[in-house]
Amino acid sequence: MKKQQQNNPKHKDNSKVRLREIVGVLRKHEIIHGMTPEKLRLIVEDLGPTYVKMGQVMSMRSDVLPQSYCDELVKLRADVKPIDFSEVVTLIEQEYGVPIQEVFPEIEEKPLGSASIAQVHIVTLKNGQKAVAKIQRPGIKEIMAQDIVLMRKAAKLLQVIEGPSDILDFNKIIEELWVVSQQEMDFLLEAGNCKELAEMNDGIEYIAFPKVESHLTTSKILVMEYIEGIQIDQVSELIEQGYDINEIGMKLAKNYVKQVLDDGFFHADPHPGNVWIRDGKIVWLDLGMVGRLNHRDRINIKNAVFAIVDGDIYELKSSILSLGKAKRTINHSRLYNDLEELQSRYGSMDLGSMNLGEMVQEIIDMCNHHGIAIPASVTMLGRGVMTIEGVLEACCPNVNFIQIISSHMSEEILQEFDATKELKQSGKLFMQSTRKVLELPSNLSDLVKMTVKGQTKVNLDVTGAEEPIKQISKMVDKMIICIISAALLIGSSLISTTNMKPQVLDIPLFGIVGFFGSVILSGWLLYNIIKNGRKQK
């Protein structure tokens, strides 16, 4: 089927037209003159809703894009013209294989919202209950797949944005877009996320998630409970209804901390439109974008927070290196200095004035700068924390997110504290330390014996030695060129005294070639020496 589509002349013509559109947009924004965050956003908007959705997804991936570009892409809005209602009816009937009345006796023609991937309609189920049906746009997967192919072709044109340390790999960005977009287009995944989060928060009375109608949900249609409530940023309306906005903020922050630190499964896009208040409960909506943290990542994040509060640079450095993966040799001295500067700024702050989202993002940027790859889930957490702090600041500024995190972690430590266990552990550590102290004279004696016999080996990692080594390498290269030039000159002179054939003007040709090569190498060497001398001045 795919092969037939590729051989279809109409499909090829459409691809050519779309490719011309992409190139036209790039020319319009003068991409050859460089890229800026605002220019990238405008390009994405001009390329259409498919790219807008991709841009929104990538705005949460500061491990792939520089933070300035992520901040700009957050401004993208995906509201697009809704598809015709007759197409909605056709898609529903094709998906279920029965007339629409047998599934939804009633469906509102005007959609609640329309985005690049799907649009939402209020429906009535056969049992008379109201629900919402999220219906995927027809052919959206094929459109995105075609655009991804064209983006791969245009990738060379797009490699002009400079990241923290090198030019971004747009092929990597494109592949990441395609993976995430496919996940976004599978509504069964979103339904699973909603059920899993609901189960994890089942014991919390003030938290709710929409009930998923599993028997009606497919990969292209998601049917959920209709939530009638008040959006969290409608502060005046909430106060009129008798709600305590500070209490709502406290509960929202506590639940988000639980999702991150206890469950390791959190809402990655907690903007006000996805948080509603209904019957005294906070209802989380739109679970298509979620993040997962494994146990190891959660421990490292907790340790990093404690290290900043305690001013422990070594522990902070250790936590970050454990959290990420080095892509190149790390200059530990520079990393330590950068972390010390970070700690000096945040460690002196009181919890009330500290912005955790900004701090997390600074750490991620620092890791990118030092070539430490941070997991995508952590970068999504950074964006999620910044978003939730923005919601709290706008709706209930008296609620401080990092204070709630600190209280949560302190309570966790107290709950996990076992005096008997701690005493046993301390006694065990004391005995181990005593044994090692008693073994020290013997170990020193063995070390001296090995040194005398020439069996001692020392491994050194000299930080900051890269530049001197480069300079030595350049000096050696110049010496080699100088030797080659001299050898060519001497060899050519010897050849010129012979009658070796062929000859040019009674001089052996190999002698002339040797002289010529010696002159070129000598000239290049002198040019570099003069050039480097001017730079040093």
C-alpha cells in the first residue's frame, strides 16, 4: 500500500508542492542569515498547524533545543479551523462501523475546541450521560509522516541554530518530533495515562481525573467524562463560589509534588486550561503529555535539592553526574566553579524567594554546556515545574512551591527514620572504619614494597591540560613538516646531480617536484608562524 502511494504521481506532486512551500517559508524569513528564537516561532506558525503542534512538544525539550528557543515556542497557539461536521460524523461511523446514533444519540455540532491533531465535541452516551469525544483529524498521521519526510530533506537548510556548545543536530530533533507526535496521535496511550494517574491518586479526596469510557475509546477517538467546573485561573469566579484560593493552591502544589517525587509519573503540561475545579476537587485534564521518572532519577533530584539547601557542592556535583550521562570529557574544575556560583546565588536565598523552575532550568542549561546529557523526563519536569509555579503565582501568590517541596521531603525523612536501624547502621560503619584504620599500616607497607620493586602504577586525570597538549601537538606537527621539507630539499638536490630520466631543462623531473614540494611546505610553515605571532601580540 505504501509502495503504491509512493509511486502515485499525485502523491509525488503533493510532496513537491509542500516542499516548495517549506522552502518558500524559509526564504521568506531569510534563514540563511541566521536564526533567532522569534524567527523560529514565526517559521513554525507559517508552516501550519502540524508544525505548531510539533513546536509545542519541542518547547518542553531543553535537552534538544536551547532554553531561549523553548521559551519562545511556548507562545505557539494550536487553535485551528475546525473540520466540517459531516467529516466528523463520517470518521466516527468508520471507526465504530455503525451509524453515529448507535454510539452517540446526541452530539453537539459546534466543537468545544479545535487543534492541529484533534477536535473535541460534547456527546450524549446511550445511558444518557454527558461526555466529551476527542476525535482525531482525518489523515493527520499521513500528513505528519509526509511533513517529517520533507523536514528530513530540508534538515541541511535548518542547521543554523547554535546550541550551548555546538550546532544542533536537526536530524535528532526531527526523529524526536516524529516519536512524540506518534504518541500524541495514539489516544489509547492518553486513556492509559488517565487511568494510571487516577489509580495512583485514588486515596486523595480533593484530586480527580476524568473517567475514561474504555469501551468507546480507540486509537483515534477518546471518550471521557464531561467536566463541568471552573478553570483554576478564573479566580474571581472561584471566590464567588466560596472557594479558598490559597487552599486550592496548596492542594495543587502538594499533589504535583506527590506525582513527581513519590509516584515518578506526572502531568507534564499543567497550564491553567488543564486544571479545573469541580465540587471542591482539583480535576486534571489532557493527559496526552506526561513525564516519567525512575526511582534513581527521583533520588538524584532529591539529593540535588538537599545539596543546594545545605550548600554541599560535592554532593550537588555527584547528583548531577549521576542524573545525566557525559557526552564528552568533562572539565571537572569548571563544572565545580559553575556549581559553586549557582549555589552561592540560590543557597543564600530564603525559600520564599526561590524559584525552583528557574533553578532546575539553570542546572539543565549548565549540563548542556558541559556536555552532560540529561534525560528527557527531567527536562519535561523542568518545564512542568516552571508552568505550575506560574499558575500558583497568577492564582495564589501566597503559596510557595519550593516550601511545599521542602516540607514534603522533611516529612518523608521523618517517616523513613528508624532510630534502631540508624544505630545499627552507625555501629556497622564504625566497625568498618576501625578495621580499615587497623589495616592502614599493612597497606602502606605493601605499597612501599611494590614501589621499590617498580610495580606501582599511578593513573592521573589532569584537568585543564587539554589546551597545553593541543599546543604541544601543533609544535610536533610543525617539526614534522619542517623535517619533511628539509628531506625533500636534500633529496632533490642529490637527485639533481644525477642523470635520472625524465628531465626538464636537463634537470631530473623528480628533483624539480621535490624542490617545488619543499618550497610549498616551507612557505606554509612560515605563514603559520607569522600568523600565530600576530595573534599573540
